[in-house]
Amino acid sequence: MPVDTTGGAAAFISALVSYLSEGYSLDHAIRIANYAAGFCISHPGVVTALVDKLTLETYVNKLEPELLTHGSDILA
């Protein structure tokens, strides 16, 4: 359930750009960014609700570990 949606878009965009810049496919980057936004809106505040990379990847790895593999998704 959402607690504070103020920073959701910022969390999504920052995660999306971060994972795209690391060579993830658009599909994987969007899915990871959705997790970042979901984490953010489930906590109060904006800055304090933003998820760090380690926490995000630990959470994603438990639910969809294939999202964190580059494999053939990495850009040439």
C-alpha cells in the first residue's frame, strides 16, 4: 500500500537511467526501476525513502534474479 508517492517518479527514473547506463536491456531496466519506485512509495518521505543499489538488488535477486543478469542483454 502506498505511503507517500512523492518520490516514486524520481526513484523510477534514476534507477532506469542507472541500469540502462550499465548495459541492461530496456525491459530489464524498466522492471528493476519499477521495484525501486515501489520501494520508495512504500516509505514516508522522499530522500529517506529512496532505495540504495545494494538493498534494491538484494530485493530483486530474491524475487526475479534473472533481471540482474546481463547475458545477451548487454549493449555492444
